[in-house]
Amino acid sequence: MAPRHAGVVFVFLLLVVLSSCQKEKQEIKITPDNYHQAVDKITEVMVHDIFSPPVASRIYNYPNIAAYEVLCQGNADYKALSGQVHKLTPVPVIDTTKNINLEVAALVAYLEVGKELVFSEDKVEIYRDSLYNSWKIVNEESFNDSKNYGILVANHVKDWLATDNYAQTRTMPKFSVNTEDPARWQPTPPDYMDGIEPHWREIRPSIIDSASQFTPSRHPDFSLEKDSQFYKELTETYEVGVEIKKEGEKSEKLEIAQFWDCNPYVSTHKGHLMFATKKITPGAHWIGICKIASKKVNADFSKTVYAYTKTSIAIADAFISCWDEKYRSNLIRPETLINQHIDENWEPVLQTPPFPEYTSGHSVVSGAASTVLTDIFGDNFAFNDDTELRYGLPIRSFTSFNQAASEAAISRLYGGIHYRAAIDLGLEQGRELGKFVVSKLQMSVNN
């Protein structure tokens, strides 16, 4: 080979080697949108798999905690949850000799825990693998180190979540319906399903001391006497439903009821045909509001994970608290009593969910989530809620998280599925729980 040609070949090979080395040293860029998209993917799979509201709250809680604990390893602005959250021990210490991108590791931990908690793991794996491939191309060494650490933390969190009594509640007996007592809950149309998650009070909470810590005041005593408080509330639910039906599509109360429905499984019966409509749960709606707020303030990656984690902890504990009361008071739904004693043809605007009435789950969860979000983003935080757009519902605007929570709560009256006491006292129950979470959790040095 001529000297000149040999020199050209050498320079070319040198450039290839230098280019390859430079590519390997590139940093994998992660944005808050990457985390929002991961949360959206888990939500999408949960909707597909039809998880009940309490179970869905658990599926949000653990992946967010895993991601947050990863980020705490390299961010002095945030404090680890170990030692604060019940029974959570410190996650494995990061190996500083490795080229670990904590944001990549956090996403790995989120998806690895998340896919273990849903049925359709393959849907999460397809999404996860597409991310893995894109990161590997940018910097294979950093990707592998980050992935290995993310999986290490994910495994630690999975070992911890396996001890929360969820597995044990899968084998506990179904809820026994008391047909002798007229005040007790009865399965409701159209499917007359068994009571969902009657043993949810047995799930280990994250922050609250016990499932019964925030037991609400007692609902009005059951009575069908027309001058009793209970009967007045029953009549109110009936009359509001009649009013909405008369107003039809122009009713704002109807719009509010539909916007906050958040029933993950609504069945429709037409003759011999039955089909289901899948939607998000109440917890998922508030996770969506957390996303809206995070994006509005341009929260960085760490604050985004922090916001999701604190909110999901409050939501998960709120469901434990609410379900403890539901199956203790075991109160009959308005639909049953109205059909029996007032109007046999009356139907609620929304489909009555299959569990006891008191307190309102959406009220408790909304009270808790709104209190935590106010702590994170401030009061009088105006936002446009587009969470339900994918389900064909218009955007609603709110001047604060508390206003949104109040509307979510009253939507249950408009929907015909709750009495007034379950709404008002449920919202109070949730807000008190939310305040407790805020006071007990020391996560951000800035909050």
C-alpha cells in the first residue's frame, strides 16, 4: 500500500475510533416528560386490566416510591422515605465507581415495580424495552450500570411490598351480605356484583398509623321516617336525580357527575347484549392532576417524581381509611332504598359501584390528594383539567385543588350514588388524612 493511502486509511480509522469513544461517553438525556409518559403507560395498562380503585392506588404507590428512593441517593434536596414509611428499610447504597444515571435508574425502578403489579406485563415490557434500546444506543456503559442499580432498588421495594398483606387478602372470604337488616348494603343493578375489596383495611398503610385512625363521624341513623335526617338525605339524592334527568344534556350537574365518574368498569345492558366501558379510577384522575400541575410549573425530573410519590402515598392511605369505614358501617346505597320505597323506576345518573355507601371514596381520596397537592404547589393554583379528554369529556377549569376536590365530592350526589353525609364527612376525612401525611412526611427540604 502506498504511504499516502496508508495515511488516509489510518486517519479514517482514527476518526472512527474517536467518534465511537465520543458516542459512548454521551450522557443519556432524561426529561420530566419521560416520567409522565411512564406513569401514563401504567395508567393505560391499569385501565385495560380493569383494576378496582383501591388496588389501582396500590399500583401507583409502590413504583413511585421505588423511583423516588433512587433519586434520593444523589439529591440532597430530597429525603429518603425509609424510616418514614412503615417497614421500608434503606435501599441498596449506590456504587459511586459505576457510571450511574440516577434518572435512568429511577425510570427503570418505576417500570420494573409497575409491571409486577399489573396483569398485562407484556404491555409494560414492550414500552420498557423500547426505552432500554434507545438508552443503550446513546451510552451502553451508563445504561447497563443505571439499569442494574434500578433493578436492585426495584427488587428491594418488591420484597417490601410483598409484606403488605395484599396476597393474604386474595384468599380471604367474600363479603357476606346481610339480607335481614334493611340498613345494610345490598348488591346493586345492573350486575349485582359482590362487594369489592372487603378486606382492604388489612393492607399495610404507608403513613397513617392504622386503617381506623381517621374514622369519620357517624352518618345519620338509618330511618325511613320522613322527618328523619337520613330520609331527608335519601330524598335529596332522589330529587337531584329527577332534576338532572329533566334538564337533560344542558345540566351542568350532569356534566360534573360524568366528569368525575371515574368508574373503571361500567357495564351496559341492551337486551341480551352486554358491553363494558373502561375508564380511570378516582386515584388515577388525581394522578392526572398531579401531572398537569407539574407540567404547568415546569417541575424538573426530581420534583416531578417527588410530587407523584407524595400524592400517591396520600391516595393509597386514603383508600385504606375509606374502605375501613365502608365495611364497618356497611350502609345501603340510595338506589336500593329509592327503588324499594320511593320510585321503583328511578335510576341514578351514574352506575352505582359495588361496595357499601359510607363514606364516599371519591370524597375521601379527593380531600387527601388535594391537600397534598396544595402543600406541594400552593393554594389558589389554577389549572385546566384535561384528564378525561381521552374518554370524550371536556376540560374543566379550577381555581385551586381544593375547589376541584369539592366538586369531585358533590359529583357523587349529582350522580345519585351517595347521600350528603358521605360526601361532606368523607371530604373532611380525606382532608384530615392529607394534613397528617403532609405533617409526617419529610421529603423535600423546600416543603
